[in-house]
Amino acid sequence: MLRKVIVVTDDEESVKRAEKEVLRAKHKGHEFALDLTRIIDRERKKEIMKRLTRF
């Protein structure tokens, strides 16, 4: 099984791109991991994580 690492930065464009990648990976049956280490603000990181894991 393939594993895809999706890197997310703090800008909105990156979050939208990550949403598309998450949906593609789930549709194809691939595993994926989110890399949120480039986001410094904890509250923003929580918000983005909720957005990306709701699917």
C-alpha cells in the first residue's frame, strides 16, 4: 500500500491543496500522513487539522 505525505504550510492555498490531496488519496485507497510541522501557531494548527480530518 502506498503512503503519501502531505505537507501543509500556513497559507490558505496550501490548506486547499492539502484538502484535495486528502480526498484523492482516500479515493484511490492510499494511506496518507499530514506534515504540519511548518505551522507554528497551535490554534491555527488545530483548526487546520480539524478541517483536513473531517473527510
